[in-house]
Amino acid sequence: MKKMIFIVITITGISHISLAQEIPGKLSGGLESNNQYYVDDKATQAKAPRDKIATNSYFTLNYTLKNFYAGIQLESYLSALMGYPEGLKGTKLTHRFAGYRTDKIDITAGNFYEQYGNGLIFRSYEERQLGIDNMMDGVNVRFTPLKSIRFKASYGLQRVLMDNGEGIVRGADLELDPLDLLKIKHNWGLTIGGSVVNRYQKYTGPDDVFPPEVNAYSARFGLTHAHYDLNMEYVSKSADPTDLNKNIFKKGSVLYINQTITTNKGLSMDIAFRRMESMDFRTDRTQKDNIAVVNYLPALTKLYTYSLPNLYPYAAQSMGEIGGKADIYYHFKRGSTLGGRYGTKLSLTASLYRNLDTVRLKSKEGFRSAFWRFGPTALYNDVNISMERRWSPQIKTIFSYMNLNYNQGYIQGPGYGMVNANMAIADVLLNFDRKNALRVELQHLWTVDDEKNWAAALLEYSYAPGWSCFAGDMLNYQSKKIHYFSVGGAYNYKAARVSLSYGRQRAGLLCVGGICRMVPAYSGASLSFTYNF
């Protein structure tokens, strides 16, 4: 019955979209519905839940009139898709906001998303694929009196699952462009900024010195030139005892440095370094996973789109990690020996992360660490080389090789060891004509660890302008010998898209943009629909 209520509400909302032509201002929004039907699978031992039909649906409506704007979002989890937090259930109006915006000021009352700097100290955002929505409910102000002065202030409660949590967040951020502010002629870009965030959560336990408040401070620096970009930020956080860190009174910090260098000769480099400890920052000290998180700490590694490299994705270790990533890109020009007729792109990526060099303490501080010293335990490192080349108007290829060392026990939990793997990937795109195209993926993973060798293949056919279908399989052929197959298709028409698929999902980490969550194994059919207006 509840599912029918949501459908009726949604259809009623869409049926009134035509009224937008009669209403002054602009009306926009969208509908997204993701549905799954689960079945028991003897091969993977995946069991269907008691409610075999699961639905995650979202209906958004936004309205603007000159400088004013407002919006709502209705969400429905009947039941939530497997792997999403259990607290996401029922149907509720989760977003409602109104605001006023000019060139100099933007004030929002109600629900809002915001980010200070790189997000290391504060970021509220939505990522539906991971079940993340840590939006704020309160007041947010952005003030830009001059082009070179940008100020933000935020106050409110944070969303925790379907309701607001009890923790209060207060914050402010200031960013300046001093060269423009002082009217100094230059061909460089220079920015300096800083943030402060306070979180208060009532404490009623027996510890008289337990801090109900946590304060975090950040300073950042940015420098840009024609071929150079430097971004640095440092965050310091006061002691924040939580269930996750076993209630130690350890101050937190994170240092982030990123440099990008480009040349006119086809070469570019991007180098990132990050060192952090005790940076788990939440509005609810009892929560875990991606619930009630105040800041944003993604894994700084290469984001892979292929299935086999994503068997072992790195998840950032907020309690302690040190390392970084380097990307080197080179574009061989058209007509050169290695570039060929259409040019060739070559990329090399390497990343390395270790734990911190720590000394355990008997005091409430828990441990002490050397700031610049790498710890003895390897967490993750990979090396990837990839070559992309178009051979003709009809044929394009991407060939990749990857070596990976993955501390599965440290990242995913006890019971696992270190995984050393090598992978080879071939991605071939065939454009038969303007309407018909076929993409072929072939992947192989070699390892003597964990579940041994894997092979994977994917065929994806598209017929312009709107049709596509695919069939894929991952096979663990040396251990469990299970086929993780999937077949499906999609159709796009203007602002609408519908997709249908059937297959098996392997248990493990699912990562989007460097943020991860654990997903269980399941088998069944998926039906998704999106429409934007």
C-alpha cells in the first residue's frame, strides 16, 4: 500500500508539471526510482530477504522566481535496496528549503549542502549510489562583498538516516585573493583561506572530562599559473572520543598537498600527498560507516571503471594513513611515429599508502605518532600503465596493465591477508556507422592470494540515439568457480531513461569517487527509471 501511495504522489506531481507554463518563475525537478527483485542463489549462497522487492525512489521539485528559490525532495525506501543502511525505510519529505540569492549574498533556510575548502573539515553532500546524504538543516549564508572576498557561515543539524541527528554543527569559512584585493598586477592566481567548525553533541555518561564539543580549524593556500597549480590544506581537530576509535582522547589532523604541472608538449603531471590521523569526524559519536560524517576523506588513488581492479579498492583510513598518488600523462601528437594518424595517449599512475609510525600510550590519548615517518605496515600500492589509441574512425582501443598490493585484512577486516595481483585489460570500441557501435572488454587478474585468478568479459552494444544493451561475466576460475554474470539494457528518450538488468552481485566494497561501503552478495533483477524536467 505504501508503494502505491508513493507512486500516486509522484504521478500527481508529474501531471501538474504542465502548470509550470502558467506559473511565473521556473519549475524543475526529477524522479529517480531504483527497484530490485531478489532470488535465492545456491551457487553464491546468497539468500533473498523476506521482502524480495526493494525500492529506493526520489522525487525532487525546485522553484525559482527572480532572486528567490525553494525546493523539496520526497524519498521512499520500501524496502531499501540491499547494502543500504537499515535505518533508511519508509516514505518521507526529507528536503525542504527556501532562499534568496544575488551577486553578493546567498541565504538558504532549511536543508542545504555546503563545502569548506577541499572538504577535509566540512562537506555536506548526497551520493545516492552509496546511500549517503548528510545534508544540513538550518541556515547557510554565502557573502561575496568583493570578487576577492568569499565568506560562508553554516549552522544546523545534520541528517542521520531519515531524521535529523542530535549533534549541532556550526561553521564559518573565509577565502581571499590578496593580489586582487590589493590591486597588484600579476599573472599568477593566489588564494588563502581558513575554516572553523564546531560540533556539539550532548554527553550524559559517567566521564567528567568527556568533551561534548569538538573544534576543528583549517588553513589552506592555492597558487596557479599558466602551467602550474598548487593546492595545500591543513586541518587540526580537538580530541573526539567515539565508538569507532574506542573513546581515546586523541587530537586529529590532516595535511593535503596537490600539485599539477602541464606543458605545451603533451606532458602533464599530477602529484598528491596526504597524511592524516584521528580524523573520523561525526555529529553522532556512536555511528559508523558513512553515517553522520561531517568531513570528506576520499581515497586518493586512481578511480578504476573496470570490474576486476574494483575487486580490491582502497578505502581511506581516517584513523591513520600516510602516502600519495602520482599521475603522468603524455599525448603523442598526430602524425608522429608513436602517435600515428590520430594521436596516442599514454598514462602512468602510481600510489602508495602505509600506516603511521605510532607508539601506544597507556593514557587516554591512545597513541603518539611521528608526523613525517611512514609506518611499518603497507596498506595499498598500485602501478598502472594505460595506452589509448584511435586506429581509424571506426576503431579505438585502450590497453592497460596494473600491479596491485592490497592489505585486505587492514582495509576490510580480520580474516584476510595481503593480496598481490597483476591485471591486464583490453577495451575495444568499434563504430560501425553513426548509429551502431560495439564495445568489448577483456580482463584478467593473476594472483596466488585470496580467491586466486579471475577473468572477465563484457559486450556492450548501442544503437543511436537511445538504445543500448550489454552482457558481462566475471569468473573466479581457480577457487570458487562462480560466474558473476549480468545482462541488461537501457533506453533513453529526451529527459527520460529506463534500464533493466539481471545478474549476480559479489559481496565486497563498492566505491564511488573514492568513498566506499560494503555490499552483500545478492542475485536478481533490477529496474531503474529516471526523468528530469
